[in-house]
Amino acid sequence: MTPLSRRQFAAATAALAVGCRSKPSRLPTRPAPGSSTSALGGDLQAELLDTEDGVISIDINDPQRGPRNAQVVLVVFSDFECPFCRDMAHVLERVRKELPSRTRVVFKHLPIPTHPKARAAAVAAQVVFLEAGSEAFWRFHDRCFAHPHDLDIDRLTAWARDEGVKAEAISARGPDAEKIVGQHVALAERLKVGGTPKLYINAKRVDGAYPYDQIREWVDEQL
């Protein structure tokens, strides 16, 4: 067999590198009109996620976990009195921990009218987010799901205080939080979301709760 020339060897090596290259990273969201056009992770203030049901807006008022340049955005519409939402929350947290640099979870409030304490819990959680930030919100989120039968105003106020949110701040921020919760509900109505949990894995719609293995399979398809 004739030995490869230096040029042939270089060409073969380059072809092999192309053939073994992993799938290029892609961003599932796009800048919202009027927002900064800086790359995600910079000063972009609002994004749009195109889904099977329509466009989902994501902005600084939405509680989130994970990097802005993640390949997979998981938008969940959730209700703190819904036991299936609690199950979904556990699944999403497991996925996020296993793929911390490649997934981002975005939380949208969707308190169901037949759940009498869900709206108050949603507003209180959003107040905590506005006043104390993301990590405080997720701790409050976990506490609500851990104690779904204790979502009375006094208990919610005490939990918010545990996150450093004073009573006067709860009152002052309440209208802003109520407005944001209302915007999430209106978005769900436009998307024709009929119940909770409702999950979007990039463009893919997922109705109801599914076990970890199935959610992870759908996430992996996006990587």
C-alpha cells in the first residue's frame, strides 16, 4: 500500500474530525422585539420560545434555574396545590442537576380556580422572587410543594419571612406579583393550556405528568 502523503494525511484527519464532531450547540429561544440583541447570557431582557402551541415569552420576572445559553429550555406551567405538579417539579430538578450546563427550567404560574389556595400561594411565591431573588423563590417553591395542605395566608407569610421578605414588602409587592401571575395565566389561556402540569421542552408540548425516564428521553432528543 502506498504511504499517504502529508497533504493526504492532513485531509483524512480533517475529515475524521468533521465526522466525529458533536452536534453544534443551538439556542432554542430568540430575542423578543425591542430587547437587546446581545448574546444570551448578556443583557438580554426578554426572549421568545416558539412551541407547538404558539410563542412563549420569557423575561426577568419569570423564576428560572440554569444558564441562559442552555440547549434545552423547559417551561413548566404549575400549580402549588396540584400533586402532579409536585411530581413534575421533582423530575425537572433531577434533570437539571444531571445536565446543569445544558438545561434551563422556567417557571410559570397557573393556579387552577378549583384549588382555593393556589392563587395566594402563587402570588406569595412571586413576591418572594421579586424581593429575595431566584434561590429564595426555589426554596419557597419546594416548601409549598412539600406542604400543599398548609397554604394559608399566615403560613405563606411566615415562609416568606424565613426568606427575608418582611411583612411590609409582601404588602407593597403584592400588586406587582398579582399582575405577573395574571400574565402567566393569560399566556396559558392563549396557548390553550387546559390543566397542570403543562411542560414545554423547547418546542415540544408535554401534557400532564410523566416519569423521569420519559422526560429525560425527550430532553436528550434536543441535545
